[in-house]
Amino acid sequence: LVLECNLIKEHRPKYNTMLMDDKAYPFIKVTTGEEYPRIMLARQMKKDKARYFGPYTSSQAVRDTIDLIHKLYHIRSCNRSLPKDIGKERPCLNYHIKQCEAPCQGYISQEEYRKSIDEVIRFLNGNFDMILKDLEDKMMAASEALEFEKAIEYRELLNSVKKVAQKQKITDSSGEDRDVMAVACQDEDAVVQVFFIRGGRLIGRDHFYLRISEEDKKSEILNSFIKQYYAGTPFLPGELMLPEEIEEQELLESWLSAKKGQKVTIRVPKKGTKEKLVELAEENARMVLSKDKERLKREEGRTIGAAKEIASLLGLEQIVRMEAYDISNTSGMESVGSMVVFEGGKPKRNDYRKFRIKSVQGPNDYASMYEVLTRRFERAKTGSESTSDSFVRLPDVIMMDGGRGQVNMALEVLGKLEMSIPVCGMVKDDNHRTRGVYFNNVEIPIDTSSEGFHLVTRIQDEAHRFAIEYHRSLRSKEQVHSVLDDIPGIGETRRKALMRRFRSVENIRDASVEELSQTESMNMQSAESVYAFFHKIQH
């Protein structure tokens, strides 16, 4: 079995039932081997003198439980070596906020501390009745003494304990450790649901997505899953409960028993609460698989389905790749263009491109867009090996941020380059909201509740966002530009040296050549360059 498992992991056969993740379930560890034990999260169960509780399926739930234990029982969380280090350092913050009794200072005896640890172990074993009654009594006593803040504190602790108690539902009174497994299949996907029962209580559940062959039987999937799952898990229960018999059951029982060091039994319950528990696991597996399929179906509707809607609206056979463009500037300064790409209805960010406008002065969006489109499609037409794949690949449709004017301008660029690509305008209303698309000289209304409409809106917003971010980055660089950057022969080191000595550009401008040359890193030639630059500006 071990050899088979290792070969599967090494060669990964296409249709084998493979686990898609490699989880290490957390435990709560009580270091009972120490004289002043601690409570901590552990990922592995080692053969030491500590007590382990779990495994649990949620590390966050474990952390929450440990925090609750610290609040309830004031157990230390430090790494000090006690009792050797008692009195060596002052108590930490936990003592001052009343979450630790400071055994590091000898404020609590070892016997009293051990009593608290015994209470913690009873709590982790699921005996909540005593702590619930104790907290309720303290809450009522504080309330009667008009100590309402303390009463609220006890109430919050009481609610926290109740939440932990609710999660650990009783499944039977035998107090055994069991794993309950079931599987649901659909086409080449399967989900195995596992319920974890520890000490007779259902403490958690988890599910695993598997890739299978359509011919695989459920018994074969469970057989393979058990081998792979328990080859790596640190904890083995005393019993596995399955919905049906599997092959190699005796061999698996022997292998699991050898790993655990105790008898492990595989059972198929036929009646009673155990059978209902297996049925519940099977129902959960079906629900998880169904929800996942529904999620994928919804995602496909938002992406590929939306692209199909747009293609149908425009009368095109299909749309895979869509490109959209936008211009951004501030009163014509630092004009930039953006190109965003969507494939299969999803943004393909590796293919996004930025353009810094070179030939247009002032706020002229039409001329700027003309330059952007010309540069983009000239690169595609005259592409070489060095040309980016984003420029080589042509879109199935170009989405322009505007109506007739923007569309006709894009068609003019394509006509000049003798290229034929459908161009569609994304038309907005007076409130700057998308109202339809402009195609073949006709404005086509679009259902605002459709996925196609939402995709058009996402494309429009993405092109706008990408252009604004690029423009903002250039504008930020321009704002930190210094006049000293424009002086020939003056680099960053000399610029900093001048500012350190003269403190301002005005002082540098008023300095003589001799004064400038005496600055660190400056020579006579660079000093003359600075002096000539400023006096040329003045005149």
C-alpha cells in the first residue's frame, strides 16, 4: 500500500483519485510534562509527555478556543523556563490585563496552577456544565453587587463557552474516535466528505475535491482516498465508517492498525444513528459538489456566457478577445492612453499596455486616441520577433469608450492600415452610465440586467481605471521634479550636495562660481555649468 501510494504521488496518473491539497490539521496541545504547563496550537502530534486534543478542521477555531481558555483559566502563554526563571523578570502584560496569574513571579503555587490545568483538560474533553454554572453564578453575583462591567465580562465569557459547546455536538455516548466518510460523483469530479468524531463528539468536518475517471466506482474512490489520506495524516481514529464495502478492507485495516499501533476497524453501518451519520456525510458531499458546480456555472455565465451575449447582440459569430482603450490627462498635461484586454470574459492583465502620448499637445482626446490606435495596430501589422504577443494578437472586437465619433475614428485608423476588425462603441447617458452599444452606425439598446451589460460595464471601468492609474503615476513623478534635474552634468549626488550646502534653489542661483565649486562633489566645470544655467534663465 505504501509503495502504491508513493508511486501515485510520483507519477500522478491522469485519472487517479488524487487529493488536491496537503493539509496538516491543528491540535490543541497541553504541555503536561512541564511543571507549569502551557496551552498551544500544534500541527503535529509528537510522542512526548503532552496531551493532544483534536485534530480540528479550523485553525481559527483552535486559536479562538485557546484565547478563551486563557481568559477563563489564566494559563501562562510565555516561553519562560519555570520554575528556574521565577522572579528573574517582571510580569508581562497578560498579568496586568488579568489573563495570567504570573507563575513567573511565584504569585500562584504549582498545586493551584495544576488545578487550573485539570479544569482546562476537563473543558477540552467537553465537560462544559461546571464552567457554565460557575460563570453564570459569577455573572449574577457581580450584577447583584452592581459591578455591571464585570457582569458583562462574565456574560461574554459565558456566550463564548456556549458557542464552543454547540460546535461539539454529541453523536454517541461511547466516547470513541471515528472518521465518517462518504463520496459524491459527477462526471470527472468527486467530493469526499469526512466527519471527525473525537471522544464521541462531532468536532468538525472537511471535504476534498478529487479528479476521477467516469468509470470509477465509489468503492474504488474511497479505497484510493483512504490510502492517500491516511498515509500523511498524523492522527488515526479507532474506526472508519463508510457507506459501502471496499476492496482490500482487511489489508487496509492491518496497515492502519500498524500505523496507529492499535486496532483500527473499517465498518459499514446498516441501521441506527451510525447509518444516519454516514447518510448525512453523503448528503453533505452531494451538496458541496452541487454548490461548486453551480458556482462554476455562474462564473461561466459572467464571463464566457456574457461574451456570447455581446457577440449575439452585435451579430458576430464569436468573441474571444476584446480590447478597450481610454485616454487620461489633466488639462492636456501628461496625456496617456490605456489598452485593456479581456479574453473569455475575464481580464488578461499580462496583455494590458500603456501609451504616453507623443504627438498631441493640449486636451485633444480624439487626436490622442488616434495616436494610440495607430501605434497599437501598426505594431501588429509590422510585428517582428521582438514585438509583444499582446500587440501581435488581434482582437475579435474593439470596444471604444464613446459613440459614433470614437467608433468612426477607430475605423479610420483600421482603414488606413488596411485591417478589418469590428469596432463597437460603449455609449453612456447624461449621468455617465452605460446605456447601450454603437455598432454598424446603429445604437443598440442592451438589457441592463443581463450579464452582457455587466461585462461591458466592467470593461469600460477597467480601461478608465488603468488609464487614470498610469496618468497619476506620471503626474506624481512630475510633481517631484526639480529645476536642478535640467542642468547638464548635474546628477543626483551633486544635486543633493548643492541642496545640503545652499538649502534652496534661490541660494544656488545667487551663488558665485567659486562658491559653487567649493561644494562637495563639485568641480570647476560643473560649477560653471550650474552658474551658466541659472544666469541664462534669468536673462
